[in-house]
Amino acid sequence: MRSRFALAAVAGIAAAGLVLTGCSGAGGSSTASSGKVDGAGKTLDVMIAANTLYPTEQQQWFKDVSAQFQKETGATVKFETFASANDELTKIQTSVLSGQGPDIYSLGTTFTPTAYSTGAFAKLTDADWAKVGGRDRFVPATLGISGPDEKNEVGIPFLSRPFVMAYNTDLLAAAGIDKPATTWDGLAEQAKKLTSGDVHGMAVAYADSYDPWKFVWAMAMQQGNTILDVKTKKATIDDAAVKKAYETYFGWLTDDKVVDPAAIGWKNAQAVAAFANGKAAFLPMVSSSSQVSLDKSAVAGKYAYAVMPTVPPGATESPSDGKAAATIISGDNMVVAKYSKNQDLALALVKMLTSTDNQVKYTKIFGDLPTNAEAAKQVEQGNQLLAPILAAGTKAYGTPFTGAWGDTQLALVNVVVQSIPALSSGKVSSSDLEAKLKTAQETAQNALTKSK
């Protein structure tokens, strides 16, 4: 899971690469007197994450988007997908080095700082925001990680994805549990009580490329550790708080035994499937996208969402220096490459995709929440399941806005990846974990030291 190139080096040569290509600005497409962009005969290349929960639906959405855009502008849309955070980072780095690649990237919010640090993506002017419908079109909270400040933004909010926990209401009721615990220790105790036979207390995807670090980050934040301190340029992965987070995360499987042993090899989709089949009481670290699957499953009408615990492991209340982080500021931002010859056309596509109608349609298909304010109001009306998800969004914290976060995130996941053999054998030793944290610390510190 280590990135192929050092991001700092990529950022350092990005400007030279862009000069060589000579492809900055909004050239290559014209704007008609009606204000619509004329893209006749052109193709926009868009890089987006592969949707492992709804792959068939995503392929159809690709076709529908291209057809609509061709009708509106004359241009077609070609979609490429990445399968993991490592693929995402590598593609960004390759494009920056070569000065060519997708016109638009749909990036997870935590990778927006990485994109920003390269200098290879267009900073949004007031005119650019107007071309996508204006900043006031978006839910204010979704703009929280578009850039380091309002004058230096590259990310246009596309999807909102606060993370929460799903729980099986029937299983909890049968066990005499009114609601999920608000502490991680309390949740573990409930999960033990709910584990019986082939039904486990939790469904956790240990082999997922995205999920593991979010647990560790949340638990560390709740103990007062932000992982990276941008002001002092200090990484703190080798801190006791981070070690405690990993021990808790691994312990659900090895010590508490509230997770199916098969989960060592699970991706997120498999964890969702286990919960959907009634084989787990809790499904932590999911978003509203899971609703589409769960409403068609064996637990339809028998599940609800809750804000994940905000009290750290080993505590009964939040420490004075802790942050009650329920979720990262999560979702997807769209960024436009400076090297693109079709920047106006790219902004026209973003405007189309963030329109009220298209955002409502996307939510109905995939479950992710809209960033368009009017669409968000429509989706929220009459959907009681969304209330805890919206509540989690109000308790969201952004990951550090630094180009070092991409490598740091991968380093956090790599600790889990490298621990899979030990997990399979039944235990990750304290010394083994400390050694892996030391390696992750060095990776994060080097990235932070070199970052701008």
C-alpha cells in the first residue's frame, strides 16, 4: 500500500510538467451566446472510484451521464475507475508527472489536500463557481475540505458520505438492548452479548482499502491525537493513543471474538452482505449508500443507523483534550486538471452532475447524500433513517489539510495489511504492532516534512 512516488517530489516537479504540456486555461471549447458550452465532437475523461456495492448500476449511470451530456453540449464522457486509495494516489501522481490524463477527478475528500498540494488542479475563481451554479448551491458543510481556505479551493462537492453504524433492531431487542452504546468499550460488551453461533456482534472489513484507517483516526482523535500536526510538522502515529486504537480494532477479532474470522479477508461489500443476511448485529463504518442494499435484504425494516461511539477505548467519557469525532468530513469532490484543454466543458459537466435533479437521482440509485442544498432537502424529507446520518455529519472533523495526508492514510492502512498474517494466526503482538507503527510514523513524518 506504499505509494509509488514520493508526493513531495511530484509536487515539486508539477509546475515544470505543466509548462512542458502548455495546456492550462479553459481553451478547447466555446461558449454559445445562451451560456451553454459547445462541446461538439469532444470527449471528457473522468476518473472516479469503482462502486463495488453497485457495479452494474454504476456502469448504467456512466452511459446515462454521457448521453445526457452529449444532448446538452454535444460532448461525450469517458469514465475511468480506480479500485483503491493506492490506485487513486498513483493515478494522480502519474498525471502530474506526465501533464496529461483525466480532465476531471472525482476524489475522496481526504485526497483533496493531496491533489491541492501538487498544484496541478485548477483553483476555483468566482467565475468558475458561477459556471457550476455558485457556491450557494451546495450544502455549506460539504465545502469544508474544498481547499485550505475559501480563496484557495480546488474541490467542488459532488457527494456527501458521513459514516455511521447500522444495527439490527430485532437482534438488539431480543438481547434486551435498547440502543447502541456511545463508548467503544460499551459497544464491544454489547457485541459480545449479541454473538451466538453463526451470528456475530460486528461485521468489520479488515481487508478493505478504505475502512481500517477511519476507525484508527476516529479513536485517536477522541483521545486527542490528530495523527498529523500541520503547524509543528510533527506526525504522531507512534503515540500510545494510536496503538490503543489498533489494539481495539484488532481485538474485536482476536480477543473479544465478536467478528466472523472470515472477516480477515472481507472488503466493505462483504461486511455489508453479512449484516444484510442477518449475520451481524452491528455494522460500523457505513454510509447512507448501504440503505439501497439493506432495504432489499433480509433485514429490511429491521435495521436502523446510529452515530458511532465518540468516547475512546478505555474511557467512559471524553477526555478534556479529546475531540468527539463521529466521522471524517467524508464524500467526494470533483477537481479539474490544469492540463485539461477543456476546462469550461469540464465545469459544465460538474454543473450538470450537481444539479438538483441529477443529485436526487444519484441518491436513489446509490444512496450517497447530495451536496446540492435543494436536493438534500428533498432527499431528507420523510426519511427517518437518515436522521442519525445527518447528526453524524454535524460531529464530523476534517482530516489534516496537507499533501502529506495521502501517504499517511496509506501508511495507516498498511499497518492493517501487514498485520493480516498475524490476525489469521490469532494475535498481533505488542512488539509487532509497535514495529509497524514505527514504520508508518517514518512514512508520515517524511511526507509531512517534505510537504508545503
